Amino acid sequence: MPSVRIFQKKQIRLDRLNFRQEQMFKIGNVGVAAVKNRLAAAQGPTDGAAKPLSKRYAIQKTRAGKGNRRNLTFTGDMLRNFQVRTVSENRAKASNSTRKDRIKAWATNKIETWIAFSPRNETAVVEATNRVLREAAPRLVLQKELGGKQL
């Protein structure tokens, strides 16, 4: 299956995506937003509290006025750069675009997994998928050979 890479400079152009890819882009964005919201609330991959920061880093972050919680927002560059990057008909893939942010994300992920869906995130993605399928239902035509009824 062909996939489409999404590059964002100032504005995303979605006019070249087919219908299924556009649906997957919507679902992928819901997943990324759910993960970012969980991180902003300083929650870990199990929807519990995130691991505490190291003592030295907590002091540095507090002095900068950013609080001492693990919410990955010291400068905000890594999270701002975490977006849906590749979309195919059955998969949406999110990552960081710059090498520096990918390395930072990998190192942070070794301390505590953050690039993962928690149970609440999975529920949000399933609800978004159901919403997208309900929106597409009027446009679907089932053939009698498949045993379905025509809509």
C-alpha cells in the first residue's frame, strides 16, 4: 500500500490524500493530541503519576519557572515537533522530524515510556475511529455478493 509523507512548513496540504488516508490522518491526530494531553498533565503510560525528575534537573527546571513535574515542556520543542508524519490507508505514524529531537525523544523514552498509548488514550482513539466510521457510513455502498444490504 502506498503511503504519503506529510511535511509541514507553514500549512499542511491534504488535497492529495485519498479518502482513507485523510481518515487515518484525523485518527492519528486524535492519538497524538491524546498523548500530548496526557504528558501535559504529567501522567505516565499507565495514566498514573509520571516518574519524578532527577533532583538536579528538578532544581534547574524550577529555577526556570517551569515547575518540577515530568511534563516534557522545558523548552517545548520536542513535543511541538511530535506530529503525524506518515499516513497510509491503514496506519498513521507520528514522530519527531529533526534528528536532535528524535535523539532526545529516544533518551527520554528510555527513562520512562511516553511514546505509547495509555488506556485512556486508546479509548480516545477508538472513539475517534468510531466517529470517523459513522461519518463515512452514508458514503459506503455494500454489495449484495458480500451478503450486505445496500444503503
